[in-house]
Amino acid sequence: MEVKYTPHGEPGKTCAHCNFYTPKPDNPGKGDCFGHEVEGQGSCNQFQPKDA
């Protein structure tokens, strides 16, 4: 599985809205996804919306 990250995701399809994103407790604008530190405003080709 290849993750293709982009630093600016489409509205509603950002890392912050993704099921795989784990925000950092001290800074929810940054987090971890698939073992990489990412920005909450980014996105990638593996996007899965969070469960409501």
C-alpha cells in the first residue's frame, strides 16, 4: 500500500476528518497516520471518513 500525501486536502476530506488520523494531544492540528507525522489539513489517497 502506497500512501500519497498532499499538504492541502479538499474540504471535508482532510486528515482531520479521516478515520486513520490520530491527533496529537497537545496539538490537534498535527497527528499521526500510517506511521507518519502529518498536518490535519492534509489528505492522502487512503482517505476514509471518520465514523459518525
